[in-house]
Amino acid sequence: MNDFKVQDGERDQMAQDDQDDSVMKADLPVDAPVKSETGGTEATETAAKKSAKKASRKKAAAKKASSKKAAAAPAEQAKPADSGPAPADTGPVPASLQHMPVTLFGAGLGLAGFATAWREIAAVFGWGILLSKLLVGIALGVFGILVILYGIKTLRHFPAVKAEFRHPVTSNFFSAATMTLMILASHLGQAAPMLAEGIWVVAAVINVAISVIIVTFWIGRDCHISHVAPVWFIPVVGNLVIPIVGAPMGYTQLGWMIFAIGLLFWLVLFTVILYRLIFERPLENPQRPSLFILIAPPSLCFVSYVVLKGGLVDGVASMFLGVSIFMLLILLPQIPALMRLPFGISWWSYTFPLAVFSVACTLYADAINHAAASALSVAAIAGVSMITLLVSVQTIRFVMAGRILRPVETPLPKP
């Protein structure tokens, strides 16, 4: 009996142990290692297999997703962005009066000066009278068209006009319009003296006002020496046209006052511009033809002084003409390089300075009556005639190609 009891107790103890083991296994996590009877870790092996299967499934899913993404990439690139359709290529900017440059008034000024040069040739040498009248008509017609077109631009695109007036280079060409108006008024002196005087008064007042505003800009704005260019002569030194036209109308004393202003600013600006040309970067290619403007101030001083003196050519007048000739000699060697530059509206910078120089040479030849002076006058009118004809033909081609009203930036050298 006792043996049976012992066996029953052992069986009860073994059952209790099995129950405890099952409870412990239930409490353990799935991946918890459970030792087998042989001492191995069956649970660890099972967990490793499950992890390997999960990893393989993840790799397969990632590979499948990457293949789908690669296949969809060309289609996404072909589709427009969600933000809207891609902008179409509209090609060149259409021509518009908004892009009409104020520098075109340099063409009117050049033609008016050219007509005046031939008028003086006709008065001194007696030939070219009809040509001078024809040139006056052409200059008047071109200037009238420019005024109308720029007036429309002012009404429709005033911000563009305002931007040009604030630009260190293009702002100076507003005076070219008033200078042209005064020169054309001088051609009306005999036919309509009252009209000519009225036009001269209005143009002179506007030109002086523009000069004051621009000089105020120079003083008040953050200007750099690299912004200085020969076109800075136009507004202030251009005031020398006022006594040239006004003195024959009786405004001699006022003419001397304006002459002093032009002379002063010529000397001051010449120093600044020469410093800039020597010690700073060279002018940008579109501005390089403006170097010929250096001839205009001394030539204008000569003509203005001689007119104010009643036609007298004295030592002071000869000094002005001598400086003009010297500046021309400096610039002549640069003509071949300048002619290789692409054509632009800035090429009209050649015409007015050479025309004024021709007028100065003609007045000088008339005063001293010397063969050398006459030869210089003829050479000057021949030179300005060739240059003006060349620039006019190039401008007509420029217009016919539809490039005259295209946006063109006026570059400024970086400080």
C-alpha cells in the first residue's frame, strides 16, 4: 500500500510540475526562449525564422515599390505640375512703345545739328543750299515722329518713362529733345521769328529745369565713379545751345549767363570723366561711341562765344577750337575699333559732336579767310556727312528688322 501511495504522490508531483510549466509558458511572450529537454532554445530558433521571413517580405515589398516608382517617374515628368500648366514659350518679347528708348532723341539732335552744319556751309561757301533745307525738313519730320511716339509712351507707360529719367545714363537724353527743339527753332528765325522765339523760350526753360534736376540727382543719389560717362555732358553743357539761338534774338546778357554755366560744367565734368576713363573700367561696348561727345563741349563753347561776340574770332575762341581739334585727334585712332562694334542707337553719338565741330570750323574759316581753315571746314563737313549717312542707313535697317522697340538694357559698370 505504501508503495502505491508513493507512486501516487510522485504522479501528483509530476502533474503539478507540468501544470506549473504550462503556466510559465503561457506567461512568457511569444518570442521568449524556452529551453527544450535537450538544452536548446526552440523559441529562439522560431523567432529567428519569423524575423527572417519578415525581413525578406519587407525587402520584396521595397523592391516592388521602387520598381513601381521608377516606372511612374517618366509619366510624372511628362505631366504638368499640380500648381498649374507650364508656361508656354512665347518667343521674343513683342515690340511695344513701352520699350522705345529716350536715347532715340539723339537721332533727332544729330539730324538737326547736321542740317545746321550744311546751313553754315551754304552761307559761307554758297553751295548746298537746297540740301540744307531738305535736311531741315527731314530733321523736323523725324523729331516730330519721335515726340509723338514718346508722348504716347508717356501716357500709356509712365513707369517706364520714370525709370529712364532715374537712370544715370538714359536720364541725360531728355535734354537732347529740348536741344533739338532749340536748334530747329533757329531755322525758323527768318520765316516765323515770333514762333521761333516762343519755341526757344519754352525749350530753354525746360532744358535749364532738366539740368537742375539731374545735377540734384548727382548730388543727392548714391552715384559711383563707374556710372560717369560722356553722356553726362548733354544736360548741363547742352545749355550752351541757349545763347547760340537766343543771342540773335536779342538775349545777349542772358546768353552770357548760360554760357558761364556751360563752361563751368564742361571743365568740371571733363575732369571727372577723364579720371573715370583713365582709372576705372572701360566703358561698356554700347556706350563707347559716346566718347565722341568729348568733342562737343569745346566746339559748343567756340560757337556760343563767337555768336555772343557778334562773329568775332579772337584768341579765346581760337583756344576753344584748338581743344576741339585736339580731342578729335585723340579719338580718330579709335574709329576702326568703334566701327567693329554691333550697331546700336548709341551710334548717333557720333553725329551731333561732329556736326557742331563742322559748324565751328566753318565759322572759323569765314572769320580768318585762310585756305587751311577752309580745307578744315570742308573736311569736317565731309566727315560728318559720311558718318550721318552711315548711321542713318543702319538705323533704317534696325527699324525694318523690328528691333527698335525691343527691350534693351543700358548696362552700368559694377562698382
